[in-house]
Amino acid sequence: MAAQASSPRIAIIGAGLSGLCMAIKLREAGFSDFTLYEKAETVGGTWRDNRYPGVACDVPSHLYSYSFAPKADWTKVFSPGAEIQTYIEAVTKKYNLAPHIRFGSELKSARFDAGWQLEFADGQKATADFLIGAMGGLHIPATPAFDGAEDFQGTSFHTARWRTDHDLTGKRVAVIGTAASALQLIPEIVDKVAHLDIYQRTPNWVLPRPDRAYGDTAKARFARFPFLEKLHRFRIYCLFEMRFPLFRRNGFFARRSEQMALKHLEAQVADPDLRARLTPDYPVGCKRILASDAYFPALQHPNADLITEGISHVTADGIVCTSGTLRPVDTIIYATGFKPFAMNDGVSIQGRGGQTMADFFAHGGIRAHKTVSYPGFPNYFSLLGPNSGLGHNSIILIIEAQVKYVLQAIHAARQAGAKTLEPKAEAMAAFDQAIQADLKDTVWAGHCKSWYQGADGRIYTLWPRGTVSFRKALRRFDRENYLFR
């Protein structure tokens, strides 16, 4: 499509996978006046920030990449984080996005006043006709506020803020948390440290990880015959999509998954007491399902201790458990995840009439129309917004569906000769009610405490069905549910 006259000014906040995808598709659609504002000094988002030892994706590489930008030479089925970051940088270069990116631009406020007025931490200001939030749902680390943590004289940090200048060799280290990042980190450091304390609040369901390296023959075949790479990607997609009935509380899939996890645990952990402490008491799928062949062996390393009692407080030289036992440590690593959808932390998004996004979420819950738009916030869209997360497949599928929907919305506004568009409040409410009703039939509803849920038990993070359902819901821009002005 040729470039359109008087192309609207479009601001994209964030240069991770979702923001870059939006930029690429804007350019392909003929839009030229768009800018990605990135708070860091390079692209990548999650894969730029998370550099802890062992970081990798839990979705196979050929599926965790853009459908329009395949990579024939992934080294492994589950690529390490550094390779994904290299892929992101290569895509940025391939589509010549660098001229559109403003690095070191951390958004502090966005206010709608006949257009979006943007202010950044360094004092710069900008305006835009359309504002697209691509900050990600999980980018602000969640660090527990233990009493005395500020008095700790050793070194402490979150896995997403890894200290590359801090050598763990010979140190007494405590890892707090045993979910996804800890599962990858612990096997990488257990041989280096003098002693490793692993604090587990809740055990996780852990399945075998079918990882392997791609040989040179496979890479050459994918490069020479792109359709084979597409078939390989589609096969992976189908295998992952077939897991979804588990989350709808399908008895057969639940039993099968639980049997696989218990068999994996029994095969790797001989001690019945340790096995008992590592066996979840909630339905499989209620929390994020993890995969590792190295985690259970690492827990049984001679210099590792799994601690299942709670933390009372932190002292200058260690951690005190609820039993009163002081365990001396030199380094505390928080593998405690992220604040879900903390898009209001440190940034104010103010819509029509002065309403902030924080107020909008506080009165009625975190919700959006079609997961991307909000009544009262004209010309504003968010990628990976409320209820767009997945528990079973690649988030790239969601990103690409949302980007297509947002493009349709921008085109619809221009075709209507409208300066603004926003969803009708009743349309958003109906969409949200349907989502919440559907979520009641999933394993995530009320069966365990997880980051999927808010304090009130409301699930605002996940899509209640498979990716086919999501793409169908966003395939057509529903202009009848929008107000054009």
C-alpha cells in the first residue's frame, strides 16, 4: 500500500516484541509518521532485561518468533535468552526500524487533550494522534518487602536486574522463589556457590523438558525450503494448542499431565520426604506449568538446601525463618516474578475528562474491550493488555492478532474522517462479562493462589480459551462498538 497523505502521528511506548511488531506492520500498511519510545538503550524488552544464567524461553523457538520473520537456524528447540535477543535485534535491523526509535525515553505521563501529550523522564515532550502502549504485562519486578531487608549488608537483586558484576563463586547464596526463573537459574549456579538456600513457598508441577539442538542438516533444510520451517512451526503450534483442554478442567488431560509430572518427580527424586515437599496440592495447570530436566537434580546437590518454611525477616548477614533459625548468606537473589499489568507504576495515562488509567482499573477492575482499548481513552490501544495472556501457547500469536486489530481500528477512523475513536462503555462491559463468565469454568478460577488472579480473585491476565478463539475474536474490527468523533 502506498503511503497515505497526512499520515497520523503514532507513538508506540516500548520496543519489545509487541512494539516492534506494531511498528513493522504500520510501515507495511503505509504509515510513516510513527515513533517507538524506549526507556532503555536498546530493543528487546523482556529478553534485554532478563540476563540471569540459564534464561530461556519455555515456548519452542520456531513458534516464539514472528510468523512473517522466520529464523531457519535456531540452535535449540528452546532457545536461550541471548539468542532471542539477537533475533530481535536482527529483525529491527531487517525492517530498518532504528530511525523510528528514540532510546532513553521513559514515559512519565500521557494526557489526552485534542491529541496525546507525552512527557518523558528526561524532560522531552511529544504529541501524537494515536498512542499504543507496548510496555508489556510483566516488566516491573515484584520484590517482597521483608522486614530488615534494607539492613542486609550483602548483595541482593532480582533476577530481572541481574548483577553481571557480582561473582557468585564461593558465596553463600539464597534464592527466594521456585517458579520459572528459579527453575532455570538454580541448576546454573549450584556448582559455583559455597552453599545454596532455596526458599520455596509453593511447589510447582514440573514436566520433562524435551529440548535438543538443531543439527546443521535441519537448519540447512529450513533455510533452503521455507515451507518446511512453516510446517515445523505449525506442528509445534498444534502440539501446544492441544494442551488447552487441561485448563478447561478436562479430566483426561488433567490426569495425564499429573501422571507425567509425578512420574518425572519420582524418577529424579528418590527421597520420599523431598518428593513430598515438591508435590503440589493443587490441580495441575492452576499455576504456570514448568518444564525442566535439571531442576530436581540441582535441589539434591550436596551444597543445596530446600527450605519450605516461611521467612520471618532479614538481618545484616542472613535470613531468619519463621522457626527462628538464622541462615547466614552473602547474596540474596529474588526469583519472585513480576507485577502483572503494572502499567500504572511510574507512569500516568490520563484520558478524556482527566480520568487516569489507574482510576479506571480501580473502579471496575482491570479490563479492556477486545483486550486492547478502553472507553474514555480516545485513540489509545495497549498490546498484551488485560486478558490477553496465555497459559499454553506462544504469546507471539496474541501480539500479531492484536496488531492487526489495531491497524484496522486506525484505518476505520481515517475512513470515517474521525479525529478520535474509543470503544463504547457498554460494549467493553459486555466483552468483559463474557470473559469473566468463561473463566469460571477454567482451572485458574479459585483452585489456587497465583499471579493470574487479583486480590479479589478476579482473573484479568489470561484468555479463557485457545488461540483460535482469540484470533477469531479480533479478526474483524467491530466498528459498531466504537464511538467516532
